[in-house]
Amino acid sequence: MQTWLYLAAAIVAEVIGTSFLKSSQGFTRLWPSLAVGVFYLVSFFFLSVTLRHLSVGVAYAIWAGAGIALIALVGYVLFGQKLDAAALAGIGLIIAGVVVINVFSGAASAGG
């Protein structure tokens, strides 16, 4: 259970860091740029801790897939970015893939 909390922390930190990328304006603004770095470091720290117990492929697939879905939601809610039907379908497929890995695959616990 703790492994999944670490992975969730890695995902949330990555999404926050990515959200600050927009306001960093190409790393021309100091504080948002520093926030990007800090949150990415936190994200990679928790992802590395997660890899003690999950295989790298599965952990990264979940981290990336969940991050894509969440940052799309953040873009919609905070930045007013619109998603068309194809984008929503693609994000839905990514979420479905994460669910399949977690529910049906034994590879999720194949770390070590």
C-alpha cells in the first residue's frame, strides 16, 4: 500500500511541476521556474522509491498515463484549454490501460 502512495505522490508532484511550466514562460520567470525544478525533483524521488517494489515499466506506465490524464484535467480547469472528442477518447484509453495493468497484470508487483 505504501508503494502506491509513493507513486501517487510522484504523479501529483509531476502534475504540479508541469502546471508551473506554463507560468514559467519558457523558464523566463524565476519563481515558477524554481517550482518546476522542485516539484520534478520531488516527483523523481518518489518515483525512484516506488521502483523498489514495482517494475520500472509498470511504474512508469502508470506515472506517465495518470500524469497525462491529470494534466489534461488541470489544463481544462485552470487554463481553460478545450479537449476534443479524439483527445478525450485517447485519455480514456490511457486510463483504461492503467486500470488493466493494475487489475489484471501480475507485472505490477514484479519489481524487486
